[in-house]
Amino acid sequence: MHPHLDQPLAKDVYVALNQIFILYKMANLVDFVNNEFVAKKDFPDFNSGDTITVYYEIKEGEKTRTQFFKGVVIQRRGSGLTETFTIRKMSGAVGVERIFPVNMPALQKIEVNQRGKVRRARIFYFRELTGKKAKIKEKRRR
């Protein structure tokens, strides 16, 4: 023990700092496990406004089959293990949105069909647009 830790307040501060240090170490440990032991898949870079096709595996009883979901990326959120992206497509006159975790084991591949030109990271205004207004311009390649 430190000689100045005889006062009660100093003991409390010492204990609090020790707990903070332990929590910091635990956070680093969680990050280390996330970075080292979780298998990362190589998917192409895509952002909101891009039209992508996601191929994912579905298990029905004993059989597995591949299904795809093609739509516009509305948002990407999170980082590391918890990163997700939301895709919106029109099925008839009904809009369908699906949230995919990037590290989902059932994801097989992602194809970028069209790069969209948008000014926001989250294009929730896209939900209210109908008809020709709901088209996103294609980003010009340089």
C-alpha cells in the first residue's frame, strides 16, 4: 500500500482508479478477441445509395439453399463485429427492408450492381419517394 492511502478518500480514489484500469483492460481484451478470432470475409466496398445483391444461405430442415436480396443500401452502421447494413427493395407496391450483419456466417457474397450518388450516409428520405423520384443517380467513374 502507498503511504498516503491511510485517508478514506484516497482509498476510494485508489479503488476507483483500479476498477477503471481493470475495465480498460477488459475492453482491450474484447477488442483483441473480436479482431483476432472472428473470421472476416472479403466483401466489396459499398455505401448508402449503392444497389447491391446479397447472396445468403437459408436452412430449411436438412436442406440449405442460396437466396438473394437485391436493393438499395439505406444505411451502414456499427463497426467491427456489430456492423450492419440495411437494404430496401420494392416488392410490387410494398417496400421491403432487411438488415444484414456484415459478419453473418450465412452471407455468401455481395455484388455491387450500381454505385449511387447520394449526399447522406443514411438515406431514410428514400422511404417516402415513389416513381421516378425514387431513382438514385449513378456515380460517375473517374
